[in-house]
Amino acid sequence: MKKIYFAGMALALILGVCLPAAAKDALVVADPCDVATMDPIGHDTLASDRACNAIYDTLICRDPTDDRAVPGLAESWEILSGTEYKLHLRKGVTFHNGEEMKAEDVRYSLLRAKTGEYFRNLDDVEIVDDYAVIVRLKNADYSFLPFLSHNWSSIVNKKAVEAAGDSYGTNPVGTGPFKFTSWRKGDKYVLERFDDYWGPKPKYKTLEVRSIPEPSRRMRELESGQVDIAFSIADENIKRVEKNDNLILYRVPQSSVGFLGFNCKKKPLDDVRVRRAIFSALDVASIHSGVWSGVGKVPKSLFPEPIRYSIDAEIAPHVQDAALAQSLLDEAGVKNLKLEIWTDGCKKRVDIAAVIRLQLQKIGIAADVKVLEGNLYLNQLKENTHDLFIMGWPSPILDPNFSASSLLETGAEHNHTLFSDAKLDELLRKGRGTPDGDERAAIYKEMQLYLNEQLPMIYLYAGESIVGAQNYVKGFKPSFSENHSFLEVYFD
């Protein structure tokens, strides 16, 4: 049989016939970023999310087309109340180290993740038997079930985590479709198909993810065939992909929102009239078109359209009104206002800040742009000395509570607007404590309209996930959160 195979290959080469792409057994992906860790908790980076998505499984998964909850490591579940969920676990699921997944691992994983903000409402996990647990919350939260699909909810092997200690982030063990092989920081990581995977197995053996920060290099690698999938495709390269017969361009709306945040504790920005004046002075449509070149759209709600209960489509577009802006400043008694606009080093955000500065000058507000890199930016925001800041917030799940509570609830870790409002906190509590349906939709509609009145932030952009791939790559479905899965990819 081996001789027949090589004879066939030689004949194909003589005749100039391409070998079938099915012979390819490795998927090579270009990612803009390197992973920070392969531990599913303790990070907020998309690159790590993508790696964890391949290595681990969660108890519940989300259907990518309609966001339905579908079975993961939990084959079924019961909502006992707003604070209690009973999960029935799959039997015979194997970790990459050969251990069987049992309820003890589930309890250990969820309680381990309790150290993070996202699990602050978790009370305890009761082991019913080896294949069933009851998860108990401190307060009613119907967004918790969707959150069990978040990477922070990935199930780890207790024995492997405790054995690895502080090095676990570079020695991950999950139940996912791929197992860890190697990671060369700043270069690439390699995963291998896990042949004992409980679900449908990948059609190829090796997943290699290269860290390529430069958009132009990612594009060159894609065009030359050195990589099979590349993201994110830069705006200026979209047409190049579209015109290349060997490539396919994927575009899906993201569940993220980019915004200009106010420090609502700092005078005079604590006055909603001043915040409205600044909003009135801005032409957000021209800012978006000038910086984003037709990619994405200007959101009109904290919840862009992919998020459940979004009323973005119902809200009228913002219209710049310099006269109204000046009137509001006069009413608030504010003159000669000087502000700083903070941003990280992302070029688009720096460009946005520059345009905002120019537009504010027209109503007499002097704004300086302060660029801070990476972690320094986030650490400086925590000191609460800023005036205005530009930030993007991705939502890996489509339940609205994740975005609103993380960004705007009193005391939330990521509430850099320092917005603290009793009515909003009550709406958030009611939204979490209400089952999905018309009543919950009405609560979140009221919340979105209320936030547009109070303006702790100005929405600037809702992006798109833009991915380029070779035309022989099939089965790939880009994610609204950019937490892309490569499980269903095959070559044709």
C-alpha cells in the first residue's frame, strides 16, 4: 500500500496535477497576539481565550448562530431557582493526562475561578455524586447559566493543576479537542489533536498558532500560503483579500463596543450637562468613517446588535450640535475647560483621540491626548486621576449583564468611569434576577435608555471580526467575540 501511494504521488507530479488538500494534516493560524497564559483564569486576553478554547471544554456551550445554550461537559441541567442550578455531567470524559473528569474537578474548577470578578456571586458547588453537581449563587442571577460557556468556566484537572503549581499556565491539561505540545513565547504554540476526545474530533492532527503582530506581515503570510487563516485583517487589506481568488474573507459583527469614558467623580465631569455638552460637540459618525474606513458601525447603545435585548436599531443616530454644546456649558457655568484624553497605544484609538481633541476645540475645550502603553494604561486608570479615556470592551457572551455590570455597576473592577448610580444598580439587579422573556427585555430597554441620558460614556465604534483564509479551508465560523474555534475546520 505504501508503494502504491508514492507511485500515485509521482504520477500526479508528472502530470502537473495538484494533490488533494485532504492530505494536509496541520492548520496554521496567524494571530496578532501571543498568549499570556494557558490557564483559563486570571487573564483578560483574547489570544489566551483562543488557546483555552482549543485545550479546554466548558460545562455549557453557546450555539454560534442563535446563542442557544447547548450541552458541553454538562449533558443536561435543571434551573432549580434563580440561585441554584443542577448540572448532570457526561460520563467517560477523559482529561489529556488520562484522568476521568468527575464532579470533584468541576467543583475545584469553579471554586478556583471564584477568585475573579466574574464569579463573585458564586457561593458554593455541592457534589451530588461523581456525575452531578449543584451550583449555588449568593443572589439570583439568570445570566450565570450563559456565563458557564465563558473560558473562565473551563474545567481543569485538579491533580494536574496542583502538581504543576505556578507553572500550570505553561503546562495546561484540559478535556478539549486539542492537547498542549509546545509554546515558544513571542513566536508560536503548537497543539495536537486529542484522539480520546469525547466529542467530534478535529479532521486534522496539528494546530499551529503563530504570533504575528504586524498586519502587513500577516497579510503576506496569508497571500503566500504560509498560513491557512489570518486575523484580524487590517482595513487597508480587505480589498486585497476580496480580489484574491485563492482567499476567502469572513466578516461578522462583533459583540464589542468602543467608547469614550468620563470620570464621573471628577468635577466638572460629574455634571451630566457637561457630559452632554461634550457629546453634542462630537460628530461621532465622521470620527468613525475617518478612522475605521467603513468597517463596523457607530453604536447607539451599550449593547451592540449581537447582544441579547439590544435596542441599538431603535435609537436615532446622534447629531452634532455645537450650539447646544455651548448652551449646556453655559448652563453648567463651565468656561475654559481643560481636559486630558487617555488612550492606549492602539493606533486607531490614538487617531480617534486626536479627532476628538480637534472637535472639542471648536467649543472652547482644550484637550490634550495622553498615550499610555499596555498594562501601564490600565494601572493608571485604576488610580482614578483621569478625565476622559478611550477603551474597547468585548463581550464573550451575549447576555447583557456581562457588559453592563462589569463596566458600570458600583464598585465593579472595570468601572473606570466611576459611575455610581442607585437606579442603574437596581436595574442591573432586577435584570440579573429575572428569567429571560419580555419582562427582562423591558428592564434592559429601560437601562439602555437611562444610560443614554446619564452618559457615563460615549459610544464610538462597534467593530467587525474580519478574518482571511485560504479557499480550501472549510467549516470555519468566525466568532462575534473573536474567540475563534478551529474545531470544525477541514480542508477541501
